[in-house]
Amino acid sequence: MSDAIKKFQAHAGRIIRLNEAAGLLGWDQQTFMPPAAAESRAEQLATLSELIHEMSTSKEMGDLIASAEAET
């Protein structure tokens, strides 16, 4: 496997793990979270969503995709 593809997979893997964490927070919000924690949880999910969006649409992601495509 090429170095470019490995770098893309590593970056994509971080995005996937952030999405998984957001999913877990959402599940907790729906099942066990105390009502008084709603504001804090909303901020946590908003921060994760912002990071996921930034990483997914960054110039780095575009460059990683282009590099990986060039090597296939």
C-alpha cells in the first residue's frame, strides 16, 4: 500500500473515530444522561461536529485524496 493511501486512511480514521465518539455521546444523551447535562452535551456535540466538518473539508483532506488518487 502506498504512503499516500496510508496517510489518507490515517486522516479518515481520525474522522471516523470522532464520529463514533459523537454517536456514543448522542446515545448517552438519549438513554442515561441526566437532564441537567443537556447544555454541556450540546456543546460537546457541537465541538465534535465542528472538528469533523473541518477535518473532512480541509485542504489537507483534498491533498490526501489527490495524492492517493495519483498513486492508484
